[in-house]
Amino acid sequence: MDMTVNTQPASSPERAKEEARKIIAIEDLSLVFETNDGPVNALSHIDLDIHAGDFVSFIGPSGCGKTTLLRVIADLERQTEGSIQVDGTSPEDARLNRLYGYVFQAPGLFPWRTIAGNCKVPLEIFGMSKEQQQRHVDKYLELVGLGDFHKKFPWQLSGGMQQRASIARALSFEPELLLMDEPFGALDEITRDHLNLELLKIWRETRKTVVFVTHSIPEAVLLSTHIVVMSPRPGRIAKIIKSPLPRERTLEDRESPEFIALAQEVREALANDHRIN
Amino acid sequence: MFKSLHKSQAAALTLMVLALLVLWYLGALWLNSDLLINGYERRNIDWSFSQLLADAYSMKRPLLPTPDQIAAELYKSIFDTKISSKRSLVYHTGITLSSTLLGFLMGAVLGIVLAIGIVHNRTLERSLMPWVITSQTIPILAIAPMIIVVLGALNFTGLVPKAIISMYLSFFPVTIGMVKGLRAPDKLHMELLATYSAKPGEFFWKLRWPTALPYLFASLKIAIAASLVGAIVAELPTGAQGGLGARLLSGSYYGQTVQIWAALVVAAVLGAVLVALVGMMERKINRRMGIAA
Ligand SMILES: Nc1ncnc2c1ncn2[C@@H]1O[C@H](COP(=O)(O)OP(=O)(O)OP(=O)(O)O)[C@@H](O)[C@H]1O
Ligand SMILES: [Mg+2]
């Protein structure tokens, strides 16, 4: 994905190829939930491509299908029409290939396991050796700033720390793709800022692809290379905005004219959409 | 503040026990005096109240023995009798305890296995659950002799038939508790494992089983008490030579009320101890699972 401003070291041909790779290809995808009081059109005619190395945010009003779209990518939900390819295969095969780590809105840690023990759950399932498990857990707990909390149980940690632990758990098996559903939704602004920066750092350092659901315009603008604005009833994509911001970002960038202009664009896309409804 | 609360609680408890003891002695006097007065009159003895009082509290076969008589009998049959002797309560307790524990183990295993089947298989649920429930509506006193006789005919005697009756009573709470427990995992936790493409065995060991443990222990406490009841009931109709149930039965044959009460006290204490042991095991596991502080 080319960017107007790119502070990355001169991109090698290899890297350019890597970035061009389509990780997610969604074509004319619709999803209808059959409920007791009739069908719900959760997603309608979605077209979306996500490339390796992108940081894509879904933003939109409550009930517009952000979670559902993320769940379709993760093979937790099946579309009723259209097609989706994840890394060139079906979402099911991508799941079986351990392509993605999913971070839910709630930490979802097992209360009977320590923080390190929680991070080991996927590693145990994937049959990693004990030493390798330990190495990965050490590395990623350190990365999310929980290096001193291996032996603590979840209830001994604050909500923000628990959410960081759940991110470490998703990173621990080094998936190529991170799917995050409002991971910082329940946190206060200061913790959120802090975690946003950490996430940006992880994303830059590990060169992952991130699909990120949020309600917050500043968060979406701060983090994303692409912002997907969605609208409800039926859930569809209203606009895809490509960010002109460099990959290297700081909280201070939020004062910059580009940032403010981009936030304004997102806000307008969301508002336009409301007028239509 | 806490200390004084503790003290007042202890005082209240002491008062309660004292009141119960007074009531007990009054009740013993009241219940036993009829028998005594009849005896005096039959033998034309002049009796005084003090005589009645002394006699009422020292009868060999009272209608209601006094706590001190029971305590004396307990002391005699526990500490003053050789353990191998048939008069030793320790000997009888040992017999009942072994079939209680064996039955409890079998019941726990059966209960867990049934619950696993029921949770993982809808057909099993529909075909098994009605039987599980019906099994508990049949009075145990009615089928215990049948089970003992049938198993006796098959040359199963002694410990095993009694344990089977304990199992019959104890598997039920375990099944019910474990079905609930194994179904208790959060949807979020289930989906988390689904994103790892976990296999059914991994769902079970990493999620369902740990989630179900608190339910299991709640059930095990009920089950072990039920097991004890089962073991004692099983000793009643068999004319068993040993066990607390046999002790109760022979006590009632010969009007040995003191013996009956002593056996009852031991059974009650044994039940409390067994439940407490399960509770201790629960706390130990809770600590390991980081639940208790
Ligand atoms: N399992 C389900 N069964 C029936 N309807 C569902 C189901 N899941 C979601 N829906 C419906 O689909 C629509 C989209 O839901 P979704 O959870 O994707 O919204 P969202 O954009 O994530 O909202 P929020 O921002 O509040 O999390 C909603 O109308 C919701 O009621
Ligand atoms: Mg949602």
C-alpha cells in the first residue's frame, strides 16, 4: 500500500511485494441473522480489500455491523451471500492455519490461570514446547508492559492491565493478522492513549496487519492507515478513507492540521450517513 | 469491635448448648418417668421424687438416654474396647466408612461420566436425564434390600453391595451439579478457544472442567453425606454383622437405646467430618486456581 508520506526506510522490492499482498478480500458480502422477530440485515453488500501491513479501523454507530464483519473474518460467523477470502483461503482455513489473533471487547482471561498461564492457552493448543512457550510469554508480556505480572491472577490486575494481557495472549503465537473488537472501549482516556501508542509500536515493530473496531474518531485517525466508515440498517460501508499520516505517529500529532482535517472527514462521513437515515 | 462480636457469639453459642442440655435432661426425665413409675407401682415400691430422678438418669434401657450416658457409652466403645472387637465403635465406623468412601468414589465417577455424556450429546441427554431423575424418586429403603439380595445371589457380598447403594444415592447430585457446571463457561471463553481451532478435548480440559470445579465441589459435599446415609441404610436390611447401621439395628432389637444414640452421634460426627474434608480439598484447589485471596 503506497502512502503519500512514508517515513519507513526506503522500501525494498521484497517489502513492496509483501505490502501489496491481499490479506482480506471481501466481495459483495451480505449477512442476514434470522431472529424470532424476523430477519436482521447485519451486513449488506460489503466490498473491502485489506493488504498486508495495513492498519484498518471500522468505525460507525452502534449496531452497524462492525463486530459482525470482524466475526465473519474470524470465521465466528458465516456470510449468507457473497464471498470472503482470508489470506487466499476461506476464513475457516485461515483460522485452522492460525493466521489471526482475536482480541475481544472484554479481556476474557481465565480466572483460574495466572497472567502467564492465560497467555499460554493458545501456545499449549498449538503444541509449542514448554521452553518456547516461556520465551514467547516473556517476550509479549514485556512488550505490553506486564513483565512483572506473570504470576498474578487476573483479578489482581486493573481492567487496563487485563486488556493488555489479552493483547499479549493474542500476540503470543505471532499471528500475521490481529483482529481487535473495541479492545480499549472500556478504558479511561489516559490508559487508552497509552495503549494506543503501545499498539502502534507493536504494529510497526512486528509488521502485522491489524483490523480494529472503534467508536472513537480520534482513536481511528491516530491508529489507522485506512478508516472504514460504516452505516447501519442495513450495515454497509459508507466510505473508505485512506490516511495521509505517516506510520510513525505520536499523541502530539493530534494537534497537526492533517490529523484535524482527517478527523473532520471521518466526522462528516459519519454525519452524512446519519442524514440519509 | 470484632473481638467483642466474637465473644458475644461464643456466649450465645454456650447459652444455646446449655439450654439444649437442660431441655434434654428434662425431656429424659419426662419420657423415662412413665416407665419407672409403672415399674414402682407394679412392684409396690414407695418412691420419692429424688429416687425417680436418680433412676431416670441411670436406666439401663431408657426411652431417652441422657447426654452423659451417651458420652460414657461413646468413651467405653471407642477408647476402652479393642478396635478389633465387635463392641468397638471404631470397628463399626471403619466398616461404614469404607463402604461410604468406596460408594462415594464410584458415585462421583459415575456422576461425572454421565454429566460429560449428557453435556456433549443431545441424544444422551434426552435418553439419560429422565432415568437419572426417576432413579431418585424410588425410595432407597425399598430397593436397598433388593439390590443386596440380588447381588448376594451373584456372590457379591460385604463391601461392594453396600457401596453400590451409596453410589446410587451419591451419583445424582454430582450429575446434576456437573451438567450445570460443564455448561457454565462464558460464550466469550468458548469463542476464544474457537479462534484457536481448539479440539473438543481441549475445550473440555482447558475450559469446561475448570469452570465446573466449583459446581463439582458443591455437589461432592452433598454426595458424600448421601453416601454415608446410603451405607448405613444398606447395613440395615442385610443383617450385616458390622457397621454403624448394624449397630443401630442390633441396638433396636435389644432395646439398647444408649447404643443406638452412641451410633447416631458417631454417624453425625462422621458425616460432618467427611463434608469438612471435601471442603478442605475445595479450599486447597481454590487456592491453586487463584480464587481465594
Ligand atoms: N447473533 C445475532 N443474532 C441476531 N442478530 C444479531 C446477532 N449479532 C448481531 N446481530 C444484529 O446485527 C446488527 C449488527 O450487530 P453488531 O454487533 O455487528 O454491531 P456493532 O457495529 O458491533 O455495534 P456496537 O458498536 O454496538 O458493538 C445489530 O442490529 C444486531 O442486533
Ligand atoms: Mg460491536
